[in-house]
Amino acid sequence: MPCDPLRDLRAWQERLERLSTQHGTPWAPPMDVYETTDRYVITAEVPGLARDQIELALQDNRLTIRGTRPAGVAESAGRHYHQVERGHGAFHRTFGLGAAVDAAGITADLRDGVLTVTLPKAVIPPRRIEVS
């Protein structure tokens, strides 16, 4: 194949354009969700986050967990990073719950970098409906 400088230049330009449009995946902490007979439990690995950096909201039987982990990497005098693998930035996850939950009984505990949210299921007594 003969050398074509314009073709090579276009190929390089396309590669650079692809690289510039690729963004790293946003950081999202790994989470586990499980259900028992009387509650839902969600655990999330959020090392480095303080309690005031995490927000929980319940609406329409859906729990949303939001937070932000600030970038721990900052170029400064005498410090040059060769590799950065720890994720950072804002995240949010929403989980739909199959059964109604008792909003007043929800608890959230942050210990050793693990957030545990416990959502007790609401006890709805059976209702007898009269036929008229």
C-alpha cells in the first residue's frame, strides 16, 4: 500500500476525536440489596465519605441514595501521579421496593466505610370489604 500522508493524518485525527469523546465511567459505589420477610436492606461501600456527604430520600416506594466523593488527587509541588484508580465524583442510585415500607422505621448506619440502610416493610392489615 503506497504511503498517503493525508490518509494517515485523517486516521490520527479520527483516533484523537474518539479519545476526546470518551469519558471515564462515573464513580458508583458497589451496593448489595436483599430482602427478608420483614425488611429490605441495602449496603453500599462508601469509604472516605462522611455522614453529611450522603443523602437518602424515599418517595413513592423508591429509595434514592446520593453522595459525592471529592477527588483526592491534586497536582501539587513535588507530587506527580503516575496512576489514579480510586473513583470520585457525584453518584446516585435509586431502588424500587416491591412492598410498602414503614418510613418512620428506616435506619441508616455508616460504619467502617459501609453504609447500611434498613427499611422495614409496612404491616398493612387485611381489610374486609362488604358487598352491597
